[in-house]
Amino acid sequence: MSHASFWRILPSAKAALGAVAVMCLLPALMAQGSPQLQFVKILKATPGQYGPPSHFAPGEAIGVKISSYSPPEGMELRVSGLVNRTVGHPYEKNETIALAVLHGAEIKKQNVATNAAEVVVPLSAVDTRDVLEISAWLVDAHGNQFGSPAKLTLDPSASSQAGPSILQKAMATGSGLLNRLLNIYEDVRDAPDPRVVFSVSLEHGKPTAAPVRLPLERAQFHALAISPQGKRMAWVVEEPGQYILWVSDVDKIAPAKIASSTDEIVSPFFADESLLLYVTNSALVVVPTDKPGASPTLVLPFRTVTRIDSATLGAGRIECIVSATHRDTPALDLPYLLKISVSDWKTEVFRLPVNPYYKSYPLLVAGSPFFFAGSEDGVEGIQYFQPDDPDGQISTLYKVRFPGLVALAANGSRLLFAGAP
């Protein structure tokens, strides 16, 4: 194989790739001239033409297509895989392993593209057994990533790992809920007029009364969170030169400042009624709200944490899903499951497959409608639908301008949202 390095060689890739399905072919476009990577199916019968990497026929192979190709000295193509070897407890054993490293000369040698403006490298020698997802990216001679990386999910069913039961059922049955979630219009405008916060009490998924405006001043609200029992709330407001995180009981508003920062405070989440997590300055912070100055130090293998998508407390540990860049793969912002012991604050980290539904997890509560902010038939406000409704009938809960920042208690008892009446 000359200068190429491969791990876990597979005699025949056809069987392993027969069920390949695409979750994400190509990230956002980079500036013109910057290499862009994409997984493709190399068609044996039509050289130079490529298809989406699914439903492989005999003689067809998966490959990495590199567009706008201008290799620097010492360039490498790296391929890694998210591997699952445990039946029944998939996210417990997820780990990322190196699948292949190809140096510049080997890339040129293996290139099967007929178009001089692109390169297509077959990966027929890479073993993808037990692999849930593969990633490919380019690095220069100093190990720095450049261009646009690519990801491909090989096992779509793995995307529901650590997800709510509603989502897992939808993944198993092919429910129309999945398509509706992908097309939800969630409006959290970056620079809205100052908004206020509303609260709605729910019983068996239905409002017990009209939404009530909470006695909070109009502000530039950037985030809302509600505790699992619906008794406490947290919110982030932007003020000149800083962001401030507040908490309070919902029924008796008495704001207590938890943190302030010149960097944006992102995605606060209650793990229980008193433990609050949030992200700021690319770091994950845990705060016992009854002891605001006692934030524990978490030792995590991340360069940066982007956001939190869910957080729960049970059996003495917090489980949360975050989006982060790992030290081992600094070029890729990927989802991880964290398990944080509340006795000694030690952490375990597990990679999760890429999944477009993570942001929906906190709103997928059993027995409750799915609430979202958006515009339906020209009506702007808080909308909802029943996840098991085959017709996907959408109704309006409350008409309000600049709707957004929807938060639902884990027990389905209360809904919070922001808007401008």
C-alpha cells in the first residue's frame, strides 16, 4: 500500500456497506479554493460519475471525493470511525478509532476521478464492520485541519442512542414525526425587539389556563430553561457588554444572579431542581443553584464545548449530551454523552452518532404535544402537534410576535416561552 496506512482491513466491503444511509453528505461550503470532502458511491459501469453512498451493487465502492483540490506539501487524508461492539447498550462502548491515513502521493496514486478538478479516493480496503459513522478530513504537514470535512452515518438506527422513547419508537417504525422535526421552524432571532416571558401550566398535555406573562422586565432574552418538575427557571439576558444568567422559582419570581460574562452564556439546562449546567467561554459549567459559588471543576477531554442539548440526573450522576470538539479530533464539532458523578465530579465521555434531532430531545416528553415557535398559515406564535398524530395536524397555542426559546418541564407540567405581545 505504499505510504498509506490502513486499520481493520476488510476483504470485501460490499456486505458491510450494503445498508449505508446518508445523514450528512457535506457541511457548509467553505471559501472558494478550499478543499471540500464528500462521501460518494463509485459507479463501476460509469467511470467519472458518482452517486449517493447507499444501496451498493456488486462492483460499487465507497469513496471520498475531494473538490477544489490543491494539496499542500505533506498533506494527509485521515478517516476515522465511530465503533459500536456492544449489543443492547450501544452508547456505553462507543469509541472513535483510526481507519486509514493516506499521504499525498498515495492519494494521487489511488485517484480514480476523470475530472482533473477533483480527486476521488476509493475506500474499498477499509473495514467498516461495527462502524456506526465515518469521518474524513485533510490535514497539513503540521497536523492542522484544512478544508471542509465530511461525515457519513452507516447505521441510522444508532442515531436514537440516549434519546427519548418517543424518538426511538419513531426511528424503529419510520414515523412521520421524524420528517416533521426536521422541518420545524424554531425562531430564536439573534437581534429581536426586547421580549417578555410567558408561562403555561399543563395537565395531561393540555393547558389548564391561558399563558401568563411573568413579572420579568422586557429584555434581550437569549435562553430559557425550566427544571424537570417545572418549579424553577433559568434565563440568559444580554445587556451592554455582558451576558447574565439568572434563576428563580416560577410561581414566585425572585431573580438570583448565577453568572455574568462578556462571552455569551449558552444553553442552560437543569439536571434536577437545583443543579444547573451551562456553556460559556467554550467550557461546560455545573452550578448548584442553592450554592452559587460552589461550582465544581470538571475535567473534560474537549478543546471547546459548543452547547448542551439535554441534561438529566439519576442514580447519582448527571447524563448530558453536548456538542464539542475533542482534543483528538479538533477539526470536528461532534456530539458526546457525558456521565458526571455528583459525588466526586468525575466524568465519562462517549461519542454519539451525528443526529439532527438532538435539539428536540428536551421537547419530546411522553404524553405531551411537541411545542415549537414559528409561523403556521401566517399566524406567528407558539405552535404544537401530537407526535403520534398520523396527519401531523398543527395547532396554535398562543399568538405572539418574535416567538422563541421554548422550554418544557420533563414531567410535562409547565411550558415557558418568550415573545413580544
